[in-house]
Amino acid sequence: MSTAPSAAGPLAGIRVVELGGIGPGPFAGMLLADQGAEVIRIDRPAEAGTASRHPILHRGRRSVTLDLKDPASIEAVRALIDTADALIEGFRPGVAERLGLGPDACLSRNPKLVYGRMTGWGQDGPLAQAPGHDINYIAVAGALGALGAADENPPVPLNLFGDMGGGGMLVALGITTALVSAGRTGTGQVVDAAMTDGTAIQLSLIHGLLAVGRWKDERASNLFDGAAPFYRTYRTSDGGHMAVGSVEPQFYAELLRVLGLTDDPLFASQHDQGGWPAMSARLDEVFAARTREEWTTAFDGTQSCVTPVYGLTEAATHPHNVARGTYYTENGLLQPAPAPRFQGTPASVPRPAPVVGVHTREVLEEIGLDASVVDSLAPKR
């Protein structure tokens, strides 16, 4: 019996082949699978029969194990790509071409194919062949240097800017956009998604502010980089933290009211940057006087833009996240629900990440490969 995804979601009927990789490529595959695309991931034969090492990023897929150094396996991959609407490839520039799976080879066989290429530096440029990780891409793109306190090293912001936001989301957007074009024109194309480019475009607002003199190219000197006392975090007496985002005047006024600082002259001029250090120091003292839960209760229901800072697992228990089903648990595994949400074509709950290679025989038979070929390529039972 086929274990292909259900027809739920706006991308139902779209087949995507994901050449196995790490980080942003699988994230893009997850996003597309979450919205109903049939994503078939090509994994390494050495991992056949093992549980996925990324049980959330690999959810909603079918897993096929094929050796990309084996000519017979390459032919099978080509045959599978012939049936696909899109491909996700995350090798260094030139590797897919050397494997015989580059854009020219694939598009010559399947002209409607959208070929999504996911790299850190892009397909060209001086660094195209250089190794790197999220931290390197966001450093060169200018994001990392804008983060953190002025007298401290820039912090490592997980792998959100580069891998996920600037990489996986960018190639997923590129693929879905190119699919629209292919549907109109009948012609596919290559999507060159680079994490440096994706990080840079996330800085559009900041660059706009810089261009009109409303941003300094210095860390901890601006509205959204921790310098403003009304847009930063504060430590509480129990070691927790509160996030303060009281930017607009009405929210700022409510912040001061709850804190009992409405008549304090120190806070009379919200946007006087010369007074920001003293204001922040005073708010450090105020927030340190009570626990996080005490402050949460004090700000509950107010129009102040002040919230508690939660950890990963704790966030799933917040009443808002519970009400919206932002997180769900499947087989004991807590994970984020598919996003965004669609009213007309809602996505179903994703299937768990499969055992590596479990769908090899099924998929190869579906695309019509000879039984003897399937027997030679499928993992031995």
C-alpha cells in the first residue's frame, strides 16, 4: 500500500525530489511537504534502516536510498526527477554537474522542472567554492556584525538568519514562485538561493533606516539592537527574563504605568538617546525586584507589549500557542505545526519522519523501473 502524503494542503499534486543534505535544504523540503507537496528525499544507502537523525526536519517525506556515486543509482535518480515538478539540491557549485544531475542535464529531460539550488555563497563569486556555515554567511552579509552589546563579541543567533530564514525559506519561496511561472509558461528554471543573499534581504528594513539617517552602523546604538530601554530584555529576580517591546508612545506609557514610573522625570523623553543608558539601568533595577511570573501577572491584559521570555519546551505551554495549536506532540515528539495556515486548502498533520530508505522499493516501482533494477537498488530486507 502506498504511503504517499494525503492530498491536503495548497501544494497537493506537486512532486519534489530532495537530494539529501543538511540544514536549509531539508528545512525547505519540510516546508513544502507541510503544505501538501509529495517530497521524496534521496538518502545515502549506508543509513538505510536507521531512524532519521532529524525527526522534525525530515517529517512528511518518503525516503529513498540511492548511491550518487553509482551509475545505476544515478539513472534511477534521473528517472525520478523526470516525474518531478521541482528539485532541491544543496551541493557545492559544480558537484551536481559532475554527478550528471546538474540543471542542464535535468531540464533537458524535464523542461518544466524547477531546479532549486541551495548554497551558502551562491553559484558564483569569489567564495562560491569555499566551505562555510550559518555563522560565516551572516557575518559576511552584515547581519552578525549588527548584533549584540557594543563591548561584547557578537552573539551566535542560533542558525536562524542564514540556514533557515535566509536559506531554507528563500529556496522554498523561490521554488513555489518558479512553479507558478512554470505553470503559466510550461518552462522550468534554476533557482539560485544563497544564504548570503537571503540574509542580506532580511536586512532591508535596517538598510532603509541607515539610508535615511535613522540607524547607526554601530552595535547597540539603535532602536532594535538592544540600545533602546523600551526594546530589550530584562532579568528578573528568579533568573528569568521579560521582553519589552514598548515602542509606540501608548505602549511606552502603559509600560511606565505598570512599573510605577509614570511621573519619573528620567523617562519623560522616550527617544532621547542620551538618556537611554540611565533609563536602561533603572529598568534593570526595577525588573530585578520581582520574579518573572510576578511581572507576567502584572503585565497580563495590558497594552504594553511586554511578555515573558520562554524556553523551547516551555513556549509550547503558553495559552496562546496552545489555543492556536502552534506546537503539537506526535509519538512523544514536540514540534512546530505547519505554517502559514490556509483556509481553503489547510494542511494536515505531517507524517512522522520515515525510517531511512523505507520507501525505496515502493517509489522505484512507481516510476516504472524494471524489477531487476529495483531489486538491485532497494535495501535488502
